[in-house]
Amino acid sequence: MTTTPWDQVRQESLAAMTETERAEYNAAAIEAEARLQLAELVYHARTAAGISQTELAQRAGTRQSVISAIENGAQAPGGIILARIAHALGGTLSIHVAA
């Protein structure tokens, strides 16, 4: 069996895409990375606080299923829910853009 490195497959796929397809791919990749970062951030903050998803949801005024969806990357939370989560964990929301 011949194996092909992932980077090679990715480069070949990107090279075969039209400009429009590549733009859509890049937008989806940016969104996926943001979802992953937010999922990890919320999960680690919650577990560091030693509380369950249910307790965090109650404190933040939302449902446990919303916290679960954020933590598993199925939902990209907006700024308001992130601010409520931060407050529920005893913190504040701070956003910065790095160049």
C-alpha cells in the first residue's frame, strides 16, 4: 500500500481548486480554527473553575446543550454569550486582533 503525506494531498487539492473554491475553503478553514480555539478556551476555563456544563449554563443564563455545542465546536458562540460565560466564570471577555 502506498501512502501519501497529508501536506501533499492538501497542496494538490488546493492547486486543483478554482479561485472561488479556494476562497470558500479558506473561509471555512478560518471558521473551523476559530471554533476550535473557542471550544478549547471555554472547556479549559470551565474545568479550571471545577464546574459542570450544567452549572456554567445556569450561571450564564443558557442551556447545557449550548455549552456542550460550544465546547465540541458544533456552535460558534457570539460575543454576547462569550461575555456571559466569562462573567459566569468570574472573569471578563477581552478580545484583541493580532497582526
